[in-house]
Amino acid sequence: MGNLRSALELRQRLRGWFVTPLGRSLEAHEANRLREVLPRLYGAVAIQLGSIGELNLLDSAAAPKHILLDLPAEPGGVRARGLPEQLPFESKSVDVALLPHTLDFCDDAHSVLREVARVLAPEAHVVILGFNPVSLWGLRRLFARRPRAMPWCANFF
């Protein structure tokens, strides 16, 4: 239960950061980039693992069925509740998986990726949004105060 509680707290802090001016700017930039990519990825089911802000990141996905998976007690139109490490989907049932900063803020990125691989159908697609350690964001992270505030406390892969 402690792991779930810490995951909930971290997710709430992340969502809080995404309502700041810098967070809203990043979310808008990412949403625009997704509008270029997602329409080309067709399948019957598209899932998003965790919400980060106020925008619907799957709005341009070509799949007719969109599912937002988020932690329990999260508001805002969540259709499925769960942890990225324990997806409540059958094996090979998902065609597009969107991971918006999911790997940045999870305890074990490898277990999340294994679980995503389990639920993906053959020839499915995974879209990962994350902070790059060798970018200006990564450079900024080096100069963040300790303890690191959001989002500088993330795992930059």
C-alpha cells in the first residue's frame, strides 16, 4: 500500500507541475507533436498510461477506442484505474500505447515496459514522452536545488 501511496503522491505532484506556466507550455508542445504522430498509428484500441495535465493527449489518435488508465482516486474522466506495472488489459489487446512521462516517474521502468509489451498486439505502437538527460531540460536538471522539485526529480532516460 505504501508503494501505491507514493505513486499517487508523485502523480499528483506531477499533475500540479503541469498546471504551472512551464508545465502548460510543455504539455501544449507535446500535444502538438502527438497530433503529427498519432493519426498515422492505426489500431482498434489506444491507451494512455497516466494523465499529466488538462489536455486530452489521445484526441488525434486514429483508434476508435481511447482508454485513459490512471491511478485510483484521480479525477477527470478516467475509464480504467490501475498501475502501469499491472495493466488491467488482456494480452495482445492494445494497438497504440501512449506513455506520457510514465517512465520518468515510475519505480521500475523495465517492469512497465514488460507489461506494455504484454498487452500490445502484433505490429502495435508505443509512443513514449519523457525528459531527455542530454537536452536543455537535462542541463537544467543539473542545476536544480536539492531536494529536487518537480519535474527535476524524475528519472531522465
